[in-house]
Amino acid sequence: MSMKAQSGEKQIPRSAWNDTTAEVGVQSSIKRAFFRGERLHMGDEEYRGAVIALLDPLLRSDAGHGDLTASALGLAEGQAGGKVLAKESGVVAGLEELEWLLKREGLAVQLLKQDGETIERGEVLAEITGRRGDLLVQERTGLNLLQRMSGIATMTRRLQDQMRRGNSRTVLIATRKTPWGLLDKRSVSLGGGGTHRLGLSDAILVKNNHLALLAAREEDAVVTAVERAWAGRQSAVFVEIEVRSAESAVATAQAFRRVRAGDPASCPCVLLLDNMSPEQARGTMDVLKAEGLREEVLVEISGAISESNLDEYASSGADALSMGALTHSPRALDLSLKIS
């Protein structure tokens, strides 16, 4: 089952808008293409399936043969209570998933915070009661879930806030470097970032490996890629082409302008500037403007973007910056479960 977004939004050519309307239109296209975290919740069958597919093997590997310690100490039976505590400030994510996990095992859960909220050290996020053995078995997997998701959300919020102090328009989005799949995407969304693609089936993103199979020269390959991708876009939420030079960027934007001429209200067209330095990215943006092509595309920059150079890339005027570090190597937020 795919999570394709069905949208009736129109992408009117920016050249037909006045400044105010253009900005609204650009933001609408950015939201349509990159922000679809509202689809990621436990009430959605596909997302719930992704959570189950991740957590059940983790639980089996941890407690599939029983909790020897709890059995040896005679602690499996009887009732107990626990509190999930924040040991540092951040943005909490994963409470909905934690609540579902614990309630499935017969534990009672009261959430005192909501996903996406800012939390402070010492605050209680949730209270849990139930059979002692069940609480002890679920403790580590539940905390791992909450700490990872909260760590991603916290990092996303911090970097997006940092970037907006210098550039209020550029947005921070995730990549497919997501070991926990849709859960990582939801974590980014709860931190205020964009999800980008939710999977291979919901958008068309032509990368350098695709281009290498189409033609020897990237400038030639992108033209073929645009034409084929546009013809096969169907319900794709956006069409995106990755390029590594200003010449390829111009060729791609020109091709997008040609194919959209007969269908200007169709899905967003995105240009991905890959592994360019901040200076190269700014230079490419300047070339697009000089050629009258900037308004034809949304521009994403990806590759080699880090916390230390984030502001430099944002100053290029790109619509979005994507960072694999948000999800491939996040620091877990420090949380604990105290049982009494």
C-alpha cells in the first residue's frame, strides 16, 4: 500500500503572479511536495503497520525467551507504576507510539505531554501502571523508541530555528537515510521539518545513478529524464531531478518549462543541487535567475550539509535543504522510566 497524496492544489507558473501571490504559491508548492507528516499517525493503517514491523522484532529479540531477572527475583506478578521523565530539554516525539505499544500489552497509560511539545528537564511525560512483569519487559524497547524519535525531533527543531534566524523562507527536510523508515519521517515532522518522499512510490526523484543509465553526459540525460518522468508522473506528488553542475541545472529547468507549457497546473517541479559547495549553489541559483528560470522550479540542496554550514547553504535562497544527519545519526534524547 502506498501513501500517495491526493491533492487538488494548483501550481500556477510564478511568472503569472504578483509578488504576494507568488510567495503564497511557492509556499503552497513546498508544503505539497515536502510536508506530509500529517499522514503519519497510529490511526493510519500503513503507518501502524510500519510501527508493528519495527517494534515486534525488537521485542522478540529482547524478551522472546522471557525476563530471567524478573523471574529469578519473583517480580513478574503484582502491580507497579512508572513515570517517563525528561532528563534534558528537547522536543518529545513517539508518545503516541509508546502509548499504543504499552496499551497493547494491557498497561494503562496517561500522557501528560503531546508529541511535538517542547519539554524541560524534570518534567513527567507519561504515567504507566500495570503488571510488573509487563512493565519491565516493555521498558527498554519503549524508551529506545521514545529517545530516538525525540532526539530526531529535537535536532530538527533546533536546526530549523537556527536557519530561520537568517532566512525565514528555506525549510529543512529529511532524506531517505532513515533506518527506522516512516517513524524517522514522523519524528522530523514533529520537529517542524519536512518529510520529503514517504517512499519510492509517492514521488519521482531522478538521481545521478538514474541519469548515468540514460546518457553519457548529465546535461543530455536530464532532458530525457524530465520528458519521461513528466509523461509517467500520474499521481506523483512532485517530479525532481538531481544535478551536479550549473549547466545541468539550466538544462533541467528549461526542460521543465517546456513540458509544463501545456499543463502549468500540474505537480511541483523540483531541482536538486547535489554535493555543491555553498559558493557553487549560490552561483547556480544566480545562473538560473539570469536565465529567467528560477521561477520554473523549486530548488532543494543536498549533500555535505551540516550544522556548521547550514546557514551558508540557506543564504543561497534555496527553497529546501535536506540533511541525512537528521535521521542517520541522531543523538537520543535523555529520558528515563522510573518504576515504583
